[in-house]
Amino acid sequence: MNVGNLIVTKNYKQDFSIKCPVCTTESFSAWGRVDIYNIERCQGCGLGITSPFPEQKQLVAINQETYLLEQRITTYRSRYEYFKKRYQRQLHDIKSFKPSGKLLDIGCNIGVFLSEARAASFETTGIELNRECAEYAQSHFNLSVHSDYLDNIAFEADSFDVVTMYDVLEHIPDLHSMLAEIRRVLKPGGLLVVQSPNLDSLMADLSKSAWGWLSPPDHLYHFTPGALSSLLVQTGYDVQLVKTWEPADDFCADVMQAKLGNSLLARITRKLIRLSGLALALVTVVQKNWWTRQKGALVEVYAVKATISCTLSSSTTDKGRSNDL
Ligand SMILES: [Zn+2]
């Protein structure tokens, strides 16, 4: 199996011996366990890796089984205002780097973000491997969406001003190849935005193995702000901005799920918190405090295509800065 410079062993229990794809360290410690999967943490850069690492054919099956069109539509419809606000905030941040131009969203789902991007004056293209979701984005939002792997599509070099990947990179086995291909299709100075769950988050610290966003084997990697920034620097990007955040009610629900399970008490408490604006406001204040310390459950990195190609020997970025919303 080709997973870049990651060497996967067959029998992890006795012999968990891999090279970290970010810092090449071979020293890992057990961080948590979900079902049959372990989350191993690199002692060099803090990256988490799912073990055992699934085979390519398993990954394709997981993608087809996990992301069903009806479920996705229901999720967006049930929280439409939330998603709209979230995407508008992300587009506001993108526009502070690139006010307009050609935008490629990798893993565009049913196309809600792309339709907001088009409304915000970007010329949009999407990639979505789930064919049903891609067809929905085409027919429902009249979007241009490819349903194939990025390197199969073979866009021309220097095509895009912005490439976005929300909740995608943690699913990609070969991180270096993916980021190299994105770098090739970005225009000089083009912007890459990557968002992924944050293994260094307060939510992960409190929930540990019960943290809902670990999601192995669907999630192969578990990034931190430092590990993600370092990976982007190594693959030829200049990191401009690192921020962490999370939806307030997700924070409450996930931490309670971890602490109280799915008991009646937990369900009632969750409902009360969702109904109580005051409780959510208090949680939001606490969260924003933690976000400034890069402890939000989602990490977002904004990076531009560097003019000179960097190598694996590049050091961890010192350009990233944290920022609350
Ligand atoms: Zn590492």
C-alpha cells in the first residue's frame, strides 16, 4: 500500500513501528482506543495515527458506506442557518487573503459551501468522491463538480486562486502526494485552507477515547495545530494563520456524551443546554478563551503556495499564529 513515507506494519500490537509522515520520528505512545482501533501519538510532533491503518479498498468502502446522500441532506437541512453562518464566516476569512478568483473545494459534499462561495463572487469547482452527492450538487445547486480523485482529474498547473479542504485531509492516506498536487494546481501565491479535528483540543482532552471526532478508521490522522502547520511548511506552503474553534452546542454534547454516556440524565441535560441561551453563552465565553490557546476542537490553517519549494528537512513553522474568531 502506498501511503507516502508512512511505513505500516502488519502486527501493530507487538510491533507498532512507523515513521511519522510529518516529522519522521519513529517513537509513538498510546493515546486512546476506539473499538479495535488504537490512536497512537507521535512523540516528535504530536500527530495522531489510527492503527491498524486500513487498506485502500477498505477506505473506499468506508467512504461509500459512511457518507450517504440522504443523511447529508438531512444534516444540512436540520442546521441550515448554522452551516450558512459558518460558511459565510469562513468565506470572510478567505476574502481577507483572496477577495475573488477561482476556488476549488475538495470534498465538497452536497455543495452548500460552494454555493455560498459562488454567491460571494468566487468562480467555483468542486470534487466529491461520493457520486450521488456530486450529482446532487450539480443538479440542485447547478455547480461544476468532479467525482474523481484530484490527480486523476489533472487540472492544469497554476489554475486556482483558492483551494479549500474542510474535514478532508484526515481521510487521505498519502498526505504528501495530495498536498503536492494541490500546490501544483494553485496559482503562485494561491491560498490553501485546511480544516481538521484538533487532537490537542480541550474537547479531546476531556473526552479522550470517547471523543466523537476520532472516528477511526474513517479518520486516519488526528492533527494538532503544530503538526498540521509543520506538514504544510514541508510541502511548500507559507502558513499565514492558524485558528481553532468549534460549535458551542457540539462542545456540550460531546463532552457530556463522553462523561455521562447516552443515559436519560445525559439526554435531558443536553436538551436543557441546547434550550438555554444563557448556558450556551457561558460555554461560548469559556470556549473563546480556550480557542486563543489553540484548544478548540477544529483547527483551521490558512497557507499560501510558497515561491520556493521546501523539503522534508524544513523545520516546524514559526510563522503560524493563533487567533480567536
Ligand atoms: Zn511526528
